[in-house]
Amino acid sequence: MKFGFSVADAGMYALYVYVPKIQGASAVTSVSVMTGGKSLETAMPTGKLQVEGQTSGEWMECGKYKLEKGEGYVGIGNKGADGKVVVDAVLLVREK
């Protein structure tokens, strides 16, 4: 699954992924960020998901990335997964 984005100003961005709490979810979700022709990969520990309040999931921080001006995408995969992989949304927040 890919979530496309467009960066107007190059810089450091924090990446957040909204993960819903589901039965049979994988303890790990593979995340890759494509920017400036480079792919950066990480594994997000979705097994540590703690849902509080009236929401059905949680925003989890997946690290900070130096993004180039232009188009890119965040890829969500099942590399190393031991269950279902589900992500509803991604959010990039510019660091100051």
C-alpha cells in the first residue's frame, strides 16, 4: 500500500502512521519512505499499540526523515509480519 505526498520545502519531517487496533494484527509493520530517488526503510512495532479513549487506533511515530522537494510516497508492507498489516493514514509534520 502506498500513500503519495508532495513536499514544497525540503527539510526534516516526522512521520506518523495511524494504526487501527484489530484482532490478529502483526507485531511489526514494514514502512518505507521514497524521496529524491532514495528509499529509506524501517520496521514499526505495531504490537505495542495502546488505544486510549474513544478512538479505534493510535497515531504512531515512525521516525524523522530528511525529505527532498518534490513527489514521494510512504509504503506500508508485510516484510517480517506475523499477522495482519493495517494502516489507515499517514501524516508528515515539518520539523522546526
